[in-house]
Amino acid sequence: MITNIANIFKAVRNFYGLQQTEFAAVLGVTQGSISKIEASIMKPEMALWFKFTKSFHILDPCCCEYGGVEINLSKDKNQSSFQSPFVPQIAFDLKKNYVLVKDIKPILDLLKKEAAVQLKLIFEGYKINSRILYIHNHPLPINFVDEVLSCFNTVVSNQDLEKIDFEFNTSYGYSAQNLKMNNLRDCIQHIEKETKICKFYFDNENLYSVKISKEFSSVIDQLDFGDLFTEYLILLPYLLQQYLNKNNKRPIQEMKVNQNEWMVAFS
């Protein structure tokens, strides 16, 4: 956990463009304390942790458990866009939906392990600060997402997503574990609240269906993400349920498409 906190402190400080001395002043501690926390030498006391989450608009104070934060990106209700120091060349429109870091976090985590050099080059090519990975609700440029998924296609053999150890070290997984979800219906309802990309429909205990939201279907078609990203989105509730119930694996029997709707059936 102490490494998670170190990464979170550095990412949030960088996101707000603060030096350690400025960051320390906001939190009422010394620069030396911040330096030790960011070096994983010292863990912040509970009072400091909650002052940190309040001062920097962290939406979930339990985020230290899953290695990233979600930040209130709009400073006021009338704000229509924001400029991020992690992606300085883009002004993100807050009225639009984007693929967020947490939507593809398991893919990014896998690439960090299996294709670190290629992933680093992608970040450098788009001039994106890699600390963006610790801001889970940060939007991502769509072309960057497309290249990440192309890299993912080369890493995953046979497009077999079920062989990937997703671990769900994200707000999806942590919330699901914390809520003690035991069945697919709960996982589907939870994921549906979290993501705007897909709409999920629970049909029965062995079957659910998925529709890509209209706003994203045109983008996905335009960029030709291919079957792998689509399959990943469709299987998200199933993969989460498999992770939460490791002793009760339920293999998929069938996946089929009917116009814009996918069906997932399993034993």
C-alpha cells in the first residue's frame, strides 16, 4: 500500500503542477515529509491522508487500496473544459464522453509488464505524462487509446482475454470487492454505473447482453478498434466476476452479435 500512496502523491502533485514545497505548504507539513512519502519511506498519518483527499478534491478516500485516484476535474459547475498538464496539447471537453484511464487500466497494467518499452514509446510519441495512469477518471486522447490497443493486440496471443490476469487493481475492482459482490448481476449493475461506454442487460444467471453506447459506437467504427477492444468491453463484467470468484470459474459457452447488440452466455 505504501507504494500506492507514493505514486498517488506524486501523480496528484504533478497533476496540479506543484513543487514538493508548495504541495507540503497546502498540507501543512514539511517538504522533507512529502519527499519521504513519495519515496515510499514513510506512510502518511490518517489525518494527513484525509487532508490530502479533501484539499485536492479526491472523490474516494479509500483510493490508496487500488493504486490510483479519481479527482473532481471541474473546478466549478460552469466549467466546460479543462487543460491537463499530463496531456498539455489537448483541451478536454467536459460535456463529452471519453475513454477514461480506468476503462483500459487492466490493459495498460498488462502492457507495463509485457511491453514496457513499446508502451513508453507510445506515451512519449503523444507527449503524455505516464503518471496519468494514477488518475483513474482522467480522459484519454482517442488516437492514443487506439495505439495502445494496437500494441495490446500484438501482446495478447489468439485474442484470448480470459487468460489475462486482470487483477482489477482499479476503482472497479476495489468497489466490487468492498461491496462483496458475489454474482454476475451485481457486477453488471456496478460496471454499468461506472462506465458510459456500454449498456449492460442481465437476462438470466447464465446470460447477459451488451450494447455499445451510440456516442462510442461511431468512434469505435471510425478508428477500427477491431474485435479485441470490443470483446474486452463486452467481457468486463464477466472478467470482474471471475476475479471475485476465483474458486468458481464459469467458462464462456458462446458470444454472438445481433446487429449492435452482443450476447454472452456461459455455463
